Amino acid sequence: MPITQDIFYSLPEVWDFCLEKIYDKKEYIDGLIELFKKEGISKKSLILDAGCGSGFPSIDLIERGYRVIGTDKSSEMVRQVQLNAAKRKVSIEAYNTMWANLAKQFGPVFDFVYCRGNSLVYAASWEQNWIVPGRSREEIERAIQNFYAVLKPGGKLYVDVTNKDEKPHKENIGIVKTKEGEVEIVWEIEHDANAKVRTWTIALRFLDSGLRKAYPSYSYLLSHTELVDYFEKARLKDIKEIKINGEKNYNVFLGTK
């Protein structure tokens, strides 16, 4: 079948392609459950995936018996997580919700909140795909305040962020099979240190035709020091960087309400 310029994949679909290449899902889920056990989170606990994306790891955790509610500011992502859950015969409660509205929508009901996949830095720039750094800082701070607000006393907040040693680079993620044939995926990361802007471009090359598609995303270039500062301003305690088995892409921070 000839491939034309009309080929379109939504960003949630493209992200699903990438997940298959950048994570050993079982290893990561096992590592996350190990953290849950260490922090007193059981299958009776209520967990919020604040930025559920296309459903990893929320669907996987539900399959393991955990109670997870998903939220995402992208209506496309919420649609994709529902589609992915249905394919796996899993029911997931997922809402198209801004982080700034979490406290109003839920109240302090969660034992554990996670915002992972370097999602936090897109607080003000995901759907419109442009960035004003000052507004991003405000929205990041507001998001963490809302994460704090929906935790029960003693609840835990998990946030990950770009590896502190990340440098601008190109990376060949690998080849995936799609309905249009095999596709090569390449990431390009660029930093504008002065403007505090990180550009992440996912490039697809359809091997049968040579057709190329690019998906650029712009985010705030958040430092670890800034993240810890926002945790402290939100009154989180016992803030620490932790290691999660299977998490090879981002650095993880944990705080307690």
C-alpha cells in the first residue's frame, strides 16, 4: 500500500510507540510496587495518576489490583487511555482535568499521587505547544500545591524530572511496526539555558516510503533545585531523591504531606 503525506498519528499514539522502546514495563511496574510497599501503599489505597497520558503505568497497576484514578489536561490523552484500557479489558476512571483544578474536584482523598514521565514541566505548554517560561513556573508551582491538597495527611507525592546530566542530543529510539509498515523513531533534545526552554522533538521515518513526520514539544527547563523548592513551598516534608528499578529516563523525587 503506498504511503502518502496524509498519514497522521496523534501525539498520544506516537507516545505509545515510544513507550514500547524506552521502558521495560514489567521491570518498572515491579519497581513502582516495591516503592508502594516501602511507603505503606496497599491495594486498598487510593492513587492518583496526575498526567495519565495514554495509560502507562495506571492501566498496568489496575491490572495488578491497585485503585488508580487518572487525570490529564489533554482530552486526546484521556481518549487514548480509555481506548487502551478497553483493549486490555480494564476499566479506568479518567478525567480531562487541569492540575489547577484538582483540589476543587477531589479534595484530600489520595494516599499517593504521582506525576511522572517528565509531565510536570508541560504545566503551561502541552496543548498549545508554545511556552512562556514565567507562566510555566507559576503553573508548575500551582500544580504541586494542588497535588499536596489532594493528598491525605501522610500521603506521598512522586514527581520525576529530566535527568540532571541530560545534554542536548539526538537518540535513535528504535523501529516499531505500525499499520503503515515499519517506522524508525528518533528523539532530538535541545536546551535553551538562557530562556529556560527544553525542546523535545519526536521524528518518525516511514521506512517503506521515506516519509518523515516531526512532533516538537516545548517545556520549561526545570532544575532539580527548583523542583525541591516548589515541594518546600507546598509544605511537603521528608523530600528526597529516590531510585526506582526500571526508571532509566528520569530522576524521581518523593515528598510527604
